[in-house]
Amino acid sequence: MAVLYRTYRPTKWSEIMGQDHIVNALKDALANNRIAHAYLFSGSRGTGKTTTARILARELKTADEDIFEIDAASNRGIDNIRELREHVSVLPFSSLFKVYIIDEVHMLSKEAWNALLKTLEEPPKHVIFVLATTELDKVPDTIISRCQTFTFRKPGREVLRKELERVAGKEGIAIDAGAADLLALLGDGSFRDALGMLEKVIAASKDKKISREEVENITGAPRAGLVNSFIQALVGKDSNTALKCVSETEKSGISMTTFVTLILEKMRFILLLQHSKSSESAVKERVSPDDFEFISAEAGKKLLTPAMLSILLEAAESTPRARIEQLPLELSVVKICA
């Protein structure tokens, strides 16, 4: 099976998802013939920085032989930048521009930055630089000030979920809503990571249909049954069972942040159904049939309160920073059950 992220990498503006503010600005600049000599794309991994740079180069009618991709992580020294400076002075082979895409640019050495700065200050008219970084704070202000800077946002789970469903469909795989939603959560705002996990699940799957349970088994994500047991114990003020669920999660090596997120989301759905029948269709689209049955049953009991969710929300915000990862959730159990 081909690498999904590469196979389904966007090749035109309309295929870039979740970055409309950047796409529209670049399209307008092209339409008005106001192209900058240097761009700086920043954002977390897998958000489409290099892909957007390639599409920009194509929209400038730049031929493959005039597009140069450089990995600054392995070409970070002053000698590498000196070679680049000599290279940029040569005219394009068959295009109006030569486009240099420098990935992970924050990895350059101090001397290399100084050498690159001289080129950015007085670039040849036929050269366009696109610098990409996941760590903008490590890029010198002198470089930033000479570039048009664009910040790539992490795509939301809904965007990732739709992309996963689209790619799975292209691969002839049926993926249920709960499975796609869990993969989107585990992708943590990265198309590359989410599609990488989908690829892993497809490779291990025995048939052409992927369930949430299969995703749980293959990725090691928290099981729906464990999440459900915790919620039932919590709303029933059964601290002993709820704390056992937390302990089991911790012993399994499951991310507590992911566990809390799944609990919060499911409890939110329960609260929505308790107070709004019109929410049913929206909730149904996001979860598996078994999960919807559980959510509906819990909503019918009307035991969940907004105060419970507020306490859990505090725990979710504290978990990533906690020295003992499970402690915020354990404290929330004690508060709610007391």
C-alpha cells in the first residue's frame, strides 16, 4: 500500500483544508501580480506548510527543474548557505522564477542565518524563497522582518475526520464515524499523523470495514468501554469504580490527556441530548452506533450536570502540565463524588 499522506497530498488550492486565510491571501497576491521575494510559513507538523509552498511554486508556472527543496536539519551550516548563494545567482532553466523551499529552517546555525540574511536582503529578481518552520521563536527577527509571514493553524477534528473518511473511501475502505473521529483525535491537528495512523489501521485490518474497536486495538487508544464505565461511575457518584478506571488507564500506558478528552466529549454529547432533542442527528454523525446507544441511555437518566463537566474541564486543562498525569482526573472524581 502506498503512503497515504503522499498519495493524497493536495496539488491545488482547492484541496488545501483548514488554511483558507493563507490560500486566499496567496491567490489574491498571484492574481494582482504582487509576489513577495520571501515567505515564511510557520505552524505545527503536518499542517501543510511544504505542500502549500509546492502549490505556490506550481501556480507561478515554475517547472520541476527550477524548484529546489532543502532540508535545513541536514544542511544547516554556513558552507551549505554559501553554496545556496552561488546557486541562486544562476538563471532559471525554463521558468520565470526559481523557487527555494527550505524546510525546518529554524535548524540553521547562527553563521548560516547571517549568510542567508544577506541573500534575503538583496535577492535576484528571479528567486523566491519559502522558509518553513515548526518553531517560529527560533527564527531571528531580522529574517522574519524580510519575509511575508503566514501562520498555519492546526486543523480541527471535524476537518481531519472528513479527510480521513475521504481518503478511506478512495482506498475502498468503509470507516465508521466513531473510528474516523477517534483517529482525528489521535492525529492531534496533523494531517500527516492522522493519515499515518489510518494507514497503520488499514494495513492491520482483515476486511474492508474499520470499526472504532479496531482502531482502539491497533493504536492503543482508550477503549470505549473503559470511558463508558468511568462516566457511569462518575454520574452515579461511585468514586471507587471511577478511580479504578483511571488506574487501569494509567497502567495500560494510555495517554491521560486523550482519556480525559474522550470522557469530556462523550459527557458533552450526553448533556446535549438531555437538553436538546434536535442535537441527535449531529451527535449520531460523530459516534459509532454502540456509542450513540450508550449516550442516549445516559441522557435519558438525566443525572449529568453542567457542574460535573466544569470540574472535568479544569482537569483536562491541568493534565498536560501535571507532574503526576492522572492526579487532576483523580481529584475531579473526588470533588464530584463528594
